[in-house]
Amino acid sequence: KLFEDFLDDPSMRLLVLSKCSQSSASSHALFEIVRRVESGVPGNIVYVIHSAEEARNIGHRLDALLADCVRASDIVDEVSADDKSTLVKRLPGKTIWLTGAGSAGALASKPGVSLVVIDEVDKHKLLKGEAETIELASQRGKTVGDRKVVAFSTPTTDSGQIWRAYLDGSRSEYLCPCPKCQGMVPLEVDMLRWGHCKDLTGEYDLARVGSETTLQCPECGETYDDKGKREMVDAGGWYPTNYYDDADLEMEGVDKRPRWRPGVMSARLGDMHSFWPGSSWGDLAIDRIKVAGDPLKMHGFLNNREGKPFKESGMSSVELRHIEGLRGAYKRGQIPVEPELVIFAADTQDAAWKWVIGAFTKGGDFYLSDYGISLSWRE
């Protein structure tokens, strides 16, 4: 859906995808190349990856796909062997170059390029005296009016190429309808609930975590297991989120104004939407438990499972949306569950007492009920 939305939108020139590992992004890019070959779409194509060896691997995959497509294979069969090597394919009406980004020659100017694919951006070497790969490759098609550039990668850190490019774009999220309230919600690891899956010693029972983990809707509070995940994902779609806030506009009655660079569609895709074996919500919960407290393992989990970067700074920034994401589906002054323990806690300040009232469940989940500031303990 993401590739279709991008390719069908003439106003979009660059697609940036920060993705989990094994997301099939390379396959979809190759499918688009085959479609352009068999449909006779004009314009040359450049596929850039981080090494010459990987470029050859991509070339072999493309050869297999072209051979499997009847119309495309007929076109390829018409040209000589010298014109259809692994890395350069000179076909009627177009040339396809597959290059590694580790050398300056890999990104040398190519004429008439209508599609540029940049694979595993964060593994590309920075060339001395040159711009970064996305910028360099984007320039290859600047003389073609309907050019498209697709860049994707599993991210590394928040200073990496792909994440900085993602932040510059639309920051589209894949939203799915909640089966109960029909609200369009993201599918995030933070929405998973497995706190009830503990044994008598207070340790997580991983077998129960694998089978009993649920997703809690941030809108209505209803929980679901992943038996209905496919139906939710099939009914979902990509929605941009990078808009100016009302406070930024300082105006009333004005539609949301895009904050992204014109022509740049960006998105993030994690395993919460995946149907691969080992990517159930229970599997993700188990992996999340195993990496807790280990920054190196958390780095890999964020990159490969969530398509998110590891923050290099010592303290991650907290945004309003993070706080809002902690809200439960109940009103202030209420506790929506049967509590095991209700607590009142207060912190004395120089001139006041700051207090909270909340409750713990048997499984260890905490529900905040009320909070405030009082001038004295008696109050």
C-alpha cells in the first residue's frame, strides 16, 4: 500500500522508509522495476546498495523475477548477452544500473533516470567531499519530470541518514481500525499488555506471555489478541502525521498544515504489522522482556523489530504524545478494575504537598485515579 500510494501520487518525489528487518522492501522495489520493464514505462533505473557484492545479489534476484514474468522475459530475451549482465541491463527503451555505494563511480551521473532505489541507506559509506547517498542519488533523476526516488533501510541511530530523512518527510503511520470503537490507531509495542503473565515468584511466564499477550486500544481501552491482526491490518492505511500543531499556527479554524518538505513521503514500519513466523504480538512481548536493561540488545530490538533508531543521547526526549499514550480509557477519579491495593502517596515540597491516589491490580498494573497539590497535610 505504501509503494502504491507513493507511486500513484504525482506530487511525491522521494519515499523514505525506516523499516524493521525482513520487511520485503527490496522485493517490492524489484517488483516495480519488473512492472516498468514489462509495461514499457520510459526512463532509466538506478538501484543503489551499500556494496558491489550486494548489488550482484540484487541483480541475480532481478534476473529471476524478470524470467518469471512472461512479457518481461520476452523483452529481455530479445537483447544480447552483453547487454544484460548482472549489474547493467540495456533493454529496449531503458537501462538498469545496479551499483554499490562504496565507490565514487557507483553514483556517477546517469542520464534519463526516472526511478532511483536506495537500499539499506544506513550501511552506505560516506564519500569524502560528497553529499550523503540519498542526496546524491536523488540528483540522478532531477532532469526527469516524473522521477521517483525510493530510499529504505533498517535504522541504526537517531543521527543516521534514514531517520533524519524520515523526520524531514510526512512521517506517515500505518493506522488500523479498532474492532470495537473503529478508531484508527497505530500498532505499537507500547500498546501490548503482558503484565498478568507472571508466576508465583513474580517472574514472567514466557509461555503465557507468548499466548496471552494482548493489544490495548488507546482510544477505548479494549484489549485483543492477535487472532484478528490480519483483519485489522488489511483494513488499515497510511496516514501522514507531521503537521503543525494548533499552537504553532496560533489560529483557529485552520486546517492542519503539513510540516514536511514538499514531495517527501516518509514512513516507519515495524513487526507489529507483520505476519511472518516469530512476529506475533506474543513473540514481540517475549523479545521485549529479554532485552530489558541491556542497551545493546535494546538497540537491536528497536532497529530490527520496530524500525526505530537507538537514541545516542544520554536522555531521550519526552514529547506530549508519549504522555498522552499513557492515558487509560477511564475518567479521572475512577479505577476501571477491581484493585488489589489502593494507595495514597504525597511528596512534601517547600510550600505544598503533591499527592496521587491510584491502585495496583494483582498482575502489577497501576491505574492512576487522581492527583493534586495541597497547602498542608491536613488539607
